[in-house]
Amino acid sequence: MLRMKRGRTIAGALVSFCALCGAGTLYAQQPPPGGAAPTQPAPVPSQPPRPGQPPAPGPAQPPQPGPAQPPVPGLPTPPSPTKEPEPEPTPPPETVTEPQRRVPEDLLRSPAPTTLPPRVFVGPDLFNPPPPQGWLTLTPSFTLSGEYNDNIFLSSRDRRSDGIIGFTPGLTLSIQRPAYRLLAGYTVSGEVYLRENELSDFGKTQRFFGDFFYQVSPRVTFSLSDEFMFSRDSNALTSSGASVGRQDAWRNTLTPSLRWDVTANTGLNFQVSHSILRFDSSELDSDTYRATVGVDHRLTQRLMGMLDMNVGYIDVQGESAAWTYTPTIGFRYDITRRLRGFITGGPSIVERGGDTEISPAIAAGLTQTFRFGTVQLGYDRAITAETVGISDRQAIFGSVGVSTLLRGLQLYFTPRYSIVDTDVAGGSGDEIKTLTLNLGATYQIARNINLIASYTFFNETSDGNRGDIDQNRVFLGVQYAFPINFY
């Protein structure tokens, strides 16, 4: 049985075409895994000659400014030097990065080790490590917080609000070496509910991320990323944000990848991933396996073409397993030094329970760097395992980061709108729409002390019997982080 979702295909194509015209890419903002471009060696300062020795030869120095000398009679007067106007400073060019393959389960993942952790769509970001000073930096932290949640059960019928006092110890590790890099972080939270005292507990919110990069040879690089999240907020676990209420749930996504630079302009990429999703009371536990082989070639200095082949296997408890075969073609274009865009697309062939269906697989993004920060937008459509089972997920998302309004102040805004359709090769056919708006701020009031604030609005609607859900969360906290540097 072969079906084509024409309506959603046209909508996805229009959105991706608009994103291509706007240009910019979502995942090109991070530094490349290969490190920065080589710099010229610093000049050795000249030393005064020892007594009795002639001065050492060196490069000729330009004449130094000094008092004006009177003209010599009989010789033409040399023209007085004119000071040329200094050119207007221009921002440094962005380092060209290689295209990064990411799995659909992660939308705003960091493509390489960096001092910034992966972004989140729900709640505050408690990873705030300072820039590493030595080759190894260990940063323990502790956050004391207060939160107001007007729908702690994520329910449309049993709506309850409560105040929550939280305490979160954390630890981040940064290793920077010429041949390899590692950045990892872990936080675990305890919560004390002011009204619903029986919900108070420790360890019900945990998060870990790790990014490792290793230069195997001058042309071969290996990277490994892992993200683990344990939470009672089910809308924080998947890329769509669809909720199945309040329950203990966790997710882990492990992604190793290998890149071989065949020539200066051509590279081969190999990537596999395994994403695990587990629930305490839901019967939709899932395992997602993906393997991708891709090639990219720099057509011009600003244009790069990409060809990928992805094979996925999605196994959801209580549902028929699905195989997906997704060949895609894509382009990345540097429009300006601060504006970059990419788009990839192709058919996704889904085989499930004897049925075959074709659905579009599209990813497009743009990023623009300003003096005040960065603005990013993206669109992604893929077949994934969500909290409601195997789904055709569409997501429009973005990020705005501001870091120059006030010294020590960082603002971020990450909106997301998603449509989750479970009508995939004989699925249930429910359609769920979610909107998540996350506004956050971090302000450094002392060398090792930060103030953290965030506001999250979540809304979910569906055409089934699930009922509409909306939630408001306000978070305020103070964090103490003490970096330990090894030089």
C-alpha cells in the first residue's frame, strides 16, 4: 500500500523553500571540531646587547616618530607624512565548519565540543561553566532555586499549582588538548513541594551531556556525543514536546560518528545513533537505531553540496516496528560572512506492518550573527519515536541569544511549534500540536555567582480525547560555581 501525504508534503516544501531563501544554518555556529586556523608565530622580543658585544642582527625596523628636524640647506624638503585614516574595524570572519550530521531526535544539539551545553526548550539551563583556563577544568556548582508551576501534573482535567524549592548540585568537565577535546556535565536536583508534600523527592530530575572529539589522523576525525535526561515532565524528553502527563521517564541518545577528508574539498561521513525512551506508567517505550553514510563536496568557496543515505529502525512497545529509508540531497551556502543557510530534503520510505508509505524528510535552517548576539531559525520534518509512538513530526523552532546588553548578562529565547501525526503506515491517526516558549536569563553578579531566571509557556492541543494542556512555569535561582583549573 503506497500513500503520499500531499497536504503536509506541500506545506513542508513551502516552509523549507522559505527557509532556503532566508538562508543561514542552525548548526554552523559552533567552532569546528578540527580547531581554529593556524596563526602566525609571535615575534621574539629583542634583547639589549651584552657589554662588549655588537648588537644581534635583526629585521629592519620602520623609522620611529621623533621630534621634527630642521631641513638641510641645499636639499629638497621631504614631504611631510600624511596620516591615512584608519580603516573601519570589521568583524573577524567566521571559521568555516564542515557540515554536521545530526539525528532527528535532537534539534538544537551542539555539533562539536564547546563551552556551551546543548540548548533546552523547557525550563532553565543549569549548565553555566566559565571558559576553561587550563588544559583541564573541573567546575563543581550548586544551585538554590524557587519555582512556581501552575499545572504540575501536565493535565487538562486535574490542574494543580504549587511552589517548589529546589537544590541542584552539578559538575562540568572540560579537557582541551591538540589531538582531542572533551566537554561533559551532570546535574541532579532535589525538590520540596510546598502544597503537594508527597511529591517531594531527590533525583527525579537528572541531566547529563558529553561531547568528545579525537583527531585520529590529519584526515580522519572521530566524535562521540551522548545526552541523558531523567524527568517527570514528559514534554521535555522528545524533539516535539508532546506530553503524556506527569510520570517518571528518561531518555538517552548516543551518537558516534567518523569523518574522512578524502581530499581538501571532499569528505565522507559515517554516523550511527541509538536513542532510548522509557516511561514509568506509559506503554510506549521505544528504541530507535539509525545509520547514515554521507558525502559532501565543496563546489565553490561558499557553496557545499551533500548527499546522505539514512536507514532507521524504530521499535515501539505495543506497536509494529518500522523501517525507514531516507536518501537526501542538500546544500549549504555562505551568503555573507555572518549569514549562512542550508537545506536538505528527500523522500522517507516507511515500511511497517506490511504497509509502505512515502513521507517527505526536510531540514532547513538559517543563522544570522549580529553585534548583539545570534538569531537562528529552523524547520525539521522526519519520522521519529515520540512520547505518543511512531509519528510524522514537523517542528519549527528557533533561538535568539543576546550577550552584549550588559556585562555578565546573557538572554536567550527558544520557541518551538510542532505537529505530531501518528498516522504513519497504519497508525492511530491522532494529530497533536504543541507550542513551547522558553525565555531565560543568566546574570553574573560576582566572579563565581550567577543569578538564573526562566519562564516557560507550554500549550498542547489534539483532535482526539486527550484534552488541551497548558502550563506556565517561573524559575528563579542563584548558582555558585567554582572552577578548578589545571595548567
